[in-house]
Amino acid sequence: MTGLASRVRLAATVFVTALAVVVAGCASLPDSSSPQAIGTIERGAATTSMAAPEPGREPDLLLRDFLQASTDPSGRHAAARQYLTSGMSGRWDDAVSATIVDKIDVLAQDRDSDTAAYVVRANIVGYLEEGGVYRADEGELEATFTLVRSDGEWRIDELPAGVIMDKPRFLNSYQRRSLYFVEPRGETVVPDPRWIYGAPEQLAGQLIDLLVDGPKSTLVPAVTNLLADATVLGAVTKADGRTAQVGVGLGGVRVDFGGLGSLDTPTRERLAAQIVWTLAGADISGPYVLLSDGQPLDERYPNGWTTADVASMNPLASSSAQIGLHAVLGGNLVSVSETGVTPVQGYFGSAGNLASAALSQDGDLAAAVVATAAPAPAPASRLTVGTYHDPAPEPAVEGDTVTRPSWSPDGNSVWAVVNGTAVVRAVRESGSGRVTVVGVEAGAVRALGGEISELRLSRDGVRAALIVDGRVYVAVVVQTPSGEFSLTGPRQVAFGLGSPALSLDWSTPDTIVVSRSASDNPVVQVAVDGSRLDALPSRNLTPPVTSVEASTSTEYISDSRAVFQLNNGDPSGDRYWREVPGLAGLTATPVLPG
């Protein structure tokens, strides 16, 4: 049947430079529906084999079984090849692409006693790229499959190149883990999420190999991989040298690297941090015995490293607990305690016209956008920068609109967007306090079209989360050797949001909290790679939720009535928004350091 040649047609718009978020069970998220947590799909152990096709299986059911089996990449998709004719098994190029889909329909196109053709239609929700990189997207897939009877059993004789994976099966079979690389200042590590398939005892070796291979392409200019020139000598074993069940339960991990050369102590510590936080974040227990050509990487740790030894580079570290919650209340910056609020001494606590504010990570510096009250055509907003108690902070830049400021991790500059398109850095000299405004190259963001209404730097300074015309994007922050900054590779991470985003902030280095203009589930969490979107509880909230501020432990929001907090440490069944003590009954905007 020559007219039944396989084909794949991608319909709808596919944003090549964007990531899409996938809502479990639905391709988009209308205002009337609820985001569903990907985590609610029960995760079983990753399967490494699949039974042979069931005898006597009808062709449409066999085709569905094939799509299920395609999530097992072992042996060049040996499980899925069982469903192909021998000739097609030899011709099938499974390495071209891996498309993740949901809402699969299998529609009969033509059938006789020995031949059948079916069209598979589904919603594209993402792609799995080399190295386990997830690139979310949206669109429609249509592919034609031809089946023939072979020795009395139906087998697939024509199909498109590449792999099509059913999303629920994919989520049950793959694990999302983060590799860690060093940010430019060398003070912390930055996550690079990957999706990994395999048995638990294979995980440690897979992660180490991926670390040596390096970060995904968009992160390459923004981070350092201290294992770039390394090789792994021998097998990754338990700390005592045994190979069985590496990474499962107790016993630690032992890795011997070649090619590290002569490293000073700080570099060895940063290299160890990459490995330790990568393995610890994947629930692989220590100690982590790290060797260089058979000798301890660092003589201080001959029996292995622990997370305590690299605690200074903990990617989840936060200063918010020490500095405490603040808020913009009545146009002034106030510190918040359980018993009430106290205006900050100096200008920021008495200005009366603050529209938004931000504190540096150490809490020593503050920046605020103030309403100028100047008649048109004079600019309506001004960004000011100074010390926490500054009596007269420096004016930085004016515009019709200035977004909520966001401090860089080193505290020497604050970022904002002026008039919806111009991204700027207000750089403060530590000695004189003088502020200089420098433009950020953001052509890639402006090319998206639309107004930038929010920009928040991640606490490691390597990524920026943005809202552009109500859509959520993540860009990479790159510093050139000359000291200039640019926002590169913006990718959308919330296609399924369903209604415009209003505000956002970083919760963890790889998770963003977003409020959306919806009455149902107005606050969601989005993974930085766009692979998941989780609805946060909505009890007690009265939309719209106009402001979000987050730390690794707590989310704060402002709704139409008050300021609420959600504690991440609460049991899942007991998580709900509580009104913030000290701000009870007050309309304010929460402010956290960094």
C-alpha cells in the first residue's frame, strides 16, 4: 500500500526558542480548570525490560502497546522493536528525536485482512533531547503507522523516524535530577535539570558521566564545569569499592577521576561541591570518596566528603530567615514581626510613595520604585538605590513604568525594566554610593514582542524569570569578559498556564512561583525546564493575587484582602495559606532579601 507511507506533521505553532510547561492530563490550562501536579502520578521503579507483544493482539491495541514500550530506551529501544517487523526494526531510526505527547488518539485509516493503517494524533508537550534535557513545547502531532500480519501476528511495518513517548508512561519511567555547575563568582552551584532512565544502581554513574559531559548548551557561557577535562577511571562504586547497588541505601560512593591535574584548594572544594550536591540531590547517600588518579582529591577528606564539607555552596541556602520579612505598606518599607510592623529608619521607611522595593541578599542595601507624582509628560516612576537606612538614596533611572527591582547576588547592582522593554542595571559603588545605570543586552527578550512586566534574578544570578505579555519565560544571564551582561535564550515555561501571569519569584534555584489572573488556583509552581506545573493550595485566597515573593521555605502573596504565607515544610494534607502575623487585615506587598 504505497499510499500509506509514514509521515509526521507538526501542526499549530511550535516555538523553537521556547519551553512549554505541561499540565498533567491537559495540554492547556483554561481559567476554569485546575493545574494538576505531575507529582501526583504514582511513580514506580524504572523498568528496564518489557514483555513481548501479547499474542493475538488487535492492531490498534498493539500500536498503543508499542507507544508504551517506546519509553524504555534500553538496547536502542529493544522493547519497542519487538512490535516491529524484522525489516522495519532494521530501518527504524530511533535516535532522530524523542517527542513526548499526551491525549493520544489512534484512528483507523484503512484495513484489510493482512494490512492496517492508523493515524496517531496527540498533543505535543515536549521533547527529550541529548543528555536528558527536557525541552517543553506545544503543538499537534499526526503520524501514520502501517501494520501487517507477520506469522499470524500484527506487527508495525512503517512508522516515522524518532520516538513518540506517552507522557504518563514517561513520567513513571524517568527521574528528574539536577546536575550542578559552578556560577561565575565560584560561591554556589547552579542546577541543570535532566531526565534520566535506568535502574537505581545505575544512577550515580549516569550522573557522574553527565557532569563530565558538561551543562546543556544554553548554560555553557554562564557556568563553569570543573570536570570538563576529567575522565572517570574505572567504575563508580560504593565507598568501599564494591559495585553492587551503588547509590541505594547506605555505603556511599567512590569515584576516581583522571585528568584533573594540579588544583588549588578552593578549586578542589568547588569541584567537590559539583559532585556532592549532584549526588545528594538525587538521594544518593554519602560519604563521597573522590579520588584523583587514585589519590584523595583533598588530603583532608581521605574517607570521603559530606554535604557539610561543601555547605558554603549549598544551592538551597537563603538569607531570608536571618534578615526577616519586610513589606511595602502605605508607600513605606516596614519590617514585619509577629506582633506588628516597624518602619525602616531613613528614606525608605518614610517616603510615602514607594510602589515596590527590594533588599539585597545580605540586607544591607535597598532599592525602590517610587511614584514621582509629576504631571505628564514627565516620567511617572523613579528607581532609587541606597543603604537600608539611607536618608537620601541615589536616584537611578526614571520612566513611565519601572518594574519591581531585583538585586544581583553580589549586591553591587539592581536590575529593572524601564518602559516595558529596556532592561537596565543600576550599579552602586560601595565607597561613594554613586549609582551608574548600565543597559543590559536584551534583544532576545525584546524579540519575543510585548511588554516585560516582571524580571526576577535567581539567587545564584545565572537565570532571570520574566513575564512578557502575561507569559512566563526563563533566560540565562551571561557576563562578557568586558563586564557587560546579556539575557540569552529566553524560553517559555508556562504554555499551559491558561491565563496571564501577574507576578513571579524564585522559590528554589529550579522552581518559580507564579500568580495568574484566574479565580481557580491563582498560584502555581513551574519547573525551570518547563517539565512540570503544580497547583499550590488556594484555600483562604481571594483573587487576584497581585504579588508573589518566595524563599526556599516559604511563599508569600498579596491578594485582594491581605498578605498570606504558605510554609513548604507543612504536611501535604495540611498546607494552606495563613495570614501573615503582623500584617493581619492590611493590604501590603511582601519583600524578602535577594
